[in-house]
Amino acid sequence: MDENRLYESQEEGYSVCARYRERLPDLIEGYLDAMTAEAIRAHLSVCFMCSRVYDEMERTIKLVETLPFVDPRVDFGPSIMTAISRQENSHGPRQWWKWRPRRE
Amino acid sequence: MVNEFTARENRTIAVVMEQTDALIVQRTLRGELNAYNELVQKYQRQVYNLAYRMLTSADDAGDIVQETFIRAYTALGSFRQDASFLTWLYKITSNLCIDHMRSRRAKGALSLEVELEEGREPAADRSTSPEDVVVRGAVGEIVQKAVMNLPDKYRIVVVMRHLRGLSVEEIAEELNLPSGTVKTHLFRGREMLRERLSGVLEMETDGRK
């Protein structure tokens, strides 16, 4: 599809596309009012290049959000629990109740 | 068989998990230290991944995991159950990561604050081609590398938005920045990722044809 077919000149087409593309992140985030969002969607339905950019933006977000977790090389549990026990014990057994997690 | 839950079932699971966490917190507050280890075992992976993606160093992320759980234990009494325990842990982790980045930059030329507020535009990294994707291995690794190579100011907001699921306004509040600045960093960071992941996106597009 010719991306500029709706416009008088190529330059006009580019500047119109540039204005729409500036708003694509806001469309993705849902920041636009219904009228503006609809106008951009209408443009996307006829502009191959802008709809490709929009599609790539959405897929980039999906790639980041579905990025698998990496596994830590060690179990941090023992060292954390040792540090907490040491912190409590260092204040002496008679004051143990003072070093429980603070209740507010 | 893939285990898929409906949205309603997922909400139920989340509520049950939050109630379970609340019970474990109560047991810990009553002095049952071992109960806290259950929370460590349950959430250390999530906390590690948040720290790793914010700091891009496995060693630093490990230190932050330990510091997060020790701080959380000390402040457990102030944990309000209006948010989930993980949300609370994530907030502690983010704050520690940002403090860590500040101290890491203490001797550097540009402070984190300056970079977050304005900063220099980072040098463009090369994008991937579909051939790179095939040669350099799994898509996940390429995406991971692209996120890790983002400049700090962009990576922080991308991770907070898309890993922690915070809104722009929530990020702005945590980072003490105007919402407009957060939006700009978020959008520029995502654009940089789109450019760097062009090979992956192209390969996906070809696969869909």
C-alpha cells in the first residue's frame, strides 16, 4: 500500500505521519481521549508504515514483559536468616523482644 | 499439559497468596523466625530479577536481595496490608537499587539525578538483524541484553513500568520526578529497544506470514 496515497504530496504525508507517530506511545498507554484515539486508529488503518511502527511498539513491550526470569546462582535464604539471627542475638538474650520486627 | 487459569481463578490465587503472606508475616511478628524464611524462599527470585535488571550486575543484585530481606524484616511491623507483600518488597528493592546506583556514580562525572532529570543522550547501540538472532541464540537472551544495555535513566523506568507494573504517576512519585520526564524516558527507552530488537521483530513478522 502506498503510505502517502491520502495526501497531496509526499512531504505532507510524512508530516502527517510524524504527528500521528508522536502520539502512538500515548495511545499505547491509554492517555488519549476517545476522539483523538479514534482519529489515530483511523490513520493506522490506512497507513501501512505507521501501523507497522505501532505493531512493533506493542510487540517490543510484550517482549520485555514476557522476558523470562533468570535464576540466581545461590539460595540467599541461609545467609539472610543467619544475618537476621546474628542481628537479634548481638543485642543479648534478655532484650530479645526488643529486636523483633517493629510493630507500629 | 499447560496449566492455564482463567482471570477469575488468577485473582482468587492472588488473594489466597496475599492472605497466606499475611499469616506468615503475623507468625514472624509473633517471634517465629523460621516463618520469615518461607517469605525469603517464596520471593527471592523475583527480588533478584528486579535488582538484576535495575543494576545489570549479578553480584550487586545478590547483595541487594540480602539487604532487601533484612530491611524488610526489620520494618515488618510497618508493612500495611493494603498492598501485597511482593509489592512492598519491590519498593524496598527499587529504593536500595537507586541508592546503590547513586553511590556507584558518586565518583563518576554525571550523577544519577542529573541523568534522570536531563542527561546526555547515550550513544546509539547497534540494532540486531534477523541473522544476529539466529547466530546469537535465543530471543530471550537478546531481549535481556537489549534491556540491560539501556542507559540507566531509561532502564530504570522501563523496568519499573514493565516489570513492576507501576503507572507513570507511581514511578514519578517514587523517583521524585515530573510525570512528563518519566513519560519521555519511558518512550525513549522503548524506542531504543524497538530499534535494537529490530532483528527479533522482523523475524517474528516473517514467521507470521
